[in-house]
Amino acid sequence: MKRIGVLTSGGDSPGMNAAIRAVVRKGIYHDLEVYGIKYGYSGLIAGDIHKMELGSVGDIIHRGGTMLYTARCEEFKTLEGQQKGIEQLKKFGIEGLVVIGGDGSFQGAKKLTEHGFPTIGVPGTIDNDIPGTDFTIGFDTALNTVIDAIDKIRDTATSHERTYVIEVMGRHAGDLALWSGLADGAETILIPEADFDMDQIVSRLNRGQERGKKHSIIMVAEGVGNGFDFGKRISEATNMETRVTVLGHIQRGGSPTGFDRVLASRLGAKAVDLLLAGEAGVTVGIQNNKLVHHDIEEILSQNHQIDLDMYKLSQELSI
Ligand code: ADP
């Protein structure tokens, strides 16, 4: 293998730049030529493909977002779109590809491998919802962004003696809500992986008030429902003054944490090693602090598992 490509696809996450840097530098370290493909699969189809040098990835390790830009591309879901992408890769003499993104992007990577083009997936998403890895690139940064926001909201919640509902990202995965809620002592955490009982939530809030608690934080993962609806239901059921904050896209931005930079560097470099070892159709990950790789088909057939013991602990600590 002489020439490889790298692209970022789907939702951006902090640390993607550090992963791109690792792919480029590890590739060049091994005397490969590395090509950056802009705008995900859209840029692949369009041939928006550029040779990267050591300096192309200088000064990006600490930046959020992705220097290769990202996009969603419906055309790549079709056989014709995938074939156009492979034609472009061949035109540029690229023999292996690293795709940094979430499970949607991995579907595209799987298709490329099925068509005979060696592709490796690197998990980049703030949702932490990819099986086969304990952490995805960007989760730790988003977690710390949410914690910082809750700390600030808590100051106002305490001063005004209010109940705050905070909606965080996570359509199918409650990791961000669970980890940030546990880290910030939230009274209630609602995640898509666990049923909840509104009566129980209300009685817990009332119990807290009876023992002199003056404010509460309720975390809601977006997959559970709309934060404003919960706010309304809670204020009606408890008579407590309730405010709602939807954190939105601030959760996706910002300089990556040390953890995410290191994780991204390790996973990006591992993807290059795997391509050189002749692997294809696998995703990289970290489990028990060891780098691992799994068959992409197997990963895509599994559902993300949340740590239900941690969820139980969050409930035990907020009695
Ligand atoms: P994420 O990677 O963050 O989960 P998306 O689900 O939006 O983001 O997927 C990103 C892109 O991956 C899509 O816009 C599309 O180009 C590609 N993709 C998603 N699903 C498939 C599929 N079944 N086949 C081929 N490509 C796909």
C-alpha cells in the first residue's frame, strides 16, 4: 500500500482534528502518501481530494470541529454513489481509506469494504454510542462542556431556588446525560435506555423540598423527549418554579480535552497500522485502555449498551 485517504463524516466531534493529524503523520511515518477528502462522502463523490503533508495538520490538535469539513450525503447511500466514490479513489491511486465518524458513516465504510475497497472506521461522535469501544472521540469533551454549563446553571438555580431541567444531546444514547448528571449530582436523569415513572420523579422532588432542598437539576437526554414538556409537567405536578435549558450545539464544539486528544491520536494511528497489516472492514476502539478492532458488520449489528449499574448508582446517590 502506497497511498491512503482520510475523511470525516456525519456530525462533527471535538478530537476529529487530532485523529486526522494522527492518520496523516502515522501514514507519512510509514512512507505512505496521505490524501485528505473534504466534506465526507460528498467530497469523495465530487473528487474533492487533496494531498496532505506533515505541515497540513500542524496547529490543529487543539482545535474542535474538523479541518476536512463534514457533510451528510444521501447519494452515498445508493450503489451508484458508492461506485462513483470508488472511481474517485482509484483515479487518485488511493488503496485504503480511514473514515472518522459515527454509525451512519460506518454504514458507508462497510459498503466500501463490501465493494472490495479496504476501509477502517474510527469512532468520532459525542454520543458515545458505538459498540466495541468504551469511549468515542469527542465524548469526554462534550461531557466537560455539559458539566461546565450545569455548574453555571446551578449558581442561578441556587440563588433563585428553582428547579432546572437541562436537555442534552443523545437521540439514542443516554451516556452524556448519565455521566454529566452523575458528575453534577443531578436529582433525576432521564435516558432513552431506561423507563421512568413521573410519579416517582415528582415524589423525589417533593421529598427533597421537604428536607429543605431549595433547587434541583433534572437531566433529560433528547431521545427521551422535549425538555420544555418535562419542565411544564414538573412545575404543574410540584408547584415548583421550573426553568428549562436546551444546551444544543455548544455541546459539539470547543477545544478537545486531553483525554480526547490522546484517544484520537491512538485510534487514528491504529487505523493506519491496520490498513498496512492488510485489515479491511473493521472499526478501531479502546476497551480497558487497550486498543482493539472489531469487524464493522458485527459492530453495526449490535446495540449500544449503557452502563445500567452507573444509572442505578445515580439514583441511589440522589435519594
Ligand atoms: P454519523 O456518522 O454521525 O452517524 P449520519 O448518520 O448522518 O452521521 O451518516 C453520515 C453519512 O454516512 C451519511 O450522510 C451518508 O453519506 C453515509 N451513510 C449513512 N448510512 C449509510 C448507508 N446505509 N450506506 C451508505 N452510506 C451511508
